[in-house]
Amino acid sequence: IPEIESKTITFSQASGNSRMETEFIPQTVSFDTFHTVALADRAWCATTFSQNYRKDENSTGKVSVIVLDIDEGMTMNDCKKILKDVGVKALVYTTKSHGIAKYKKAACDQYRVVIPLCKEMAMDNDTHKRRLTAVSSVFGIPNDVSTRNIGRLWFGNTAGEYEYIDGGCLDLEKFDTFENKETPRNNSTKTNTQNIERWFVQNYKICGGRNNALYRASRFFYKDEGNSAEDTKDILIRINS
């Protein structure tokens, strides 16, 4: 792991604290102070956007940090140990769901890992997803696959706990040779009722109504999750009901 050439990173932050905010303003800070962003009452994104309007299609493609979102499958202490073993610098902080039982799941560690890159990189949405999948697999840190899009919004947690892990920066280009060995997503067996209910609870209220929610769901389950058109139609009918 090389040393960090610059500790300054660029991202974007919501101009207000409404969950419906779409204007995200470019910001530049020292990575060593990034916890003040992660634990603020305003959402942020790891990229910037044309006309400061947040959506994947508007992303400039410029990224200087990557974010792993861990909802289950690994304790925060085990994750910190992995980061220390591989020697990568990171900010680990808890989310609002940390230690809380929800969506019929037992309470567990829920947190995020922000890793600075050696240099700002330009990439499209598909490349961003592929590289995050590679980092998650190589490091052995489970990452919520629904959070890999380049314009992913991250809500802050003013009551969060955080810790910086000392180490070097991440050369993301080295992960391009990694062969994606994920199970092919050509059927809806993994998209069970619990997953659909969870998506509904997390997204419906910020979608702006039924039609917008169904459109957003169609993009997620068909484009991002790789379900077939027929399976996606079935999912939309279940959500609509």
C-alpha cells in the first residue's frame, strides 16, 4: 500500500438537511477531518455532479474516496483488523442503524468504511460498481451491493462513533485485474420478500409518490440487481400491492 500523496479529498454535500435534497455542492477537505462530514446532519456523496444536481447520470465521474456499507456479516472490530492487516488508511463510523434490530433482523454492527484513493480517478457508474465489488471481495469485507452506484447518497449520523485506521492510500486501478466471481444474478431467488420489504421501507418515503417509487425500483432491481424483465415486473407488482 503506497503512502498517501495528498490527504485532501473532494466530494459533494447536500445544501440542506432535507432527505429530499437534490442540490449537492462540491467540497474539499483534509481526509483526517472527514468525520465531521460523515457525522454531520447533511447527506454527502463521494462524487460531484454537473449543475450540482445529484443523480448517477449527472456524476462527473471523479472520485477520491470509496465507501463500503456494511449492514451485516462482519463485526466492526473484525473489519478494523482487516484494514490494519492490509495497511490501508480508512475512516470507520457507525450508522444510525448500528446496534438496532430492524426489518425483522437482529441487532448487529452497521457501519461504513471510507477509504481514500492515491489519486482522484475518473470512472463511469459500471466501473465504479465493478471496482467496489473487487475491493470488497479481495479484502473480505461484506458490502451492501445496492450501494455501489457512483451517485450513492450517504446520510450523516450526528450520534455516530468513528475511528481512523492508519495506513496508506488505495490504488484502485490494481483491482481492475480482479475476476468478478459473484453468483450470476439471472433469477429472482435472491430477491425474496424480506429484501423487497427492506427496499420499500428504505426508499418509498423519499421517492415522491407511488409512480416515482416504482420507477426507482425498476431501475434498481432490473439494472443494478440484474433481475430479468419478467422477475422485475413481478417485484413491481408486489411493491405496488
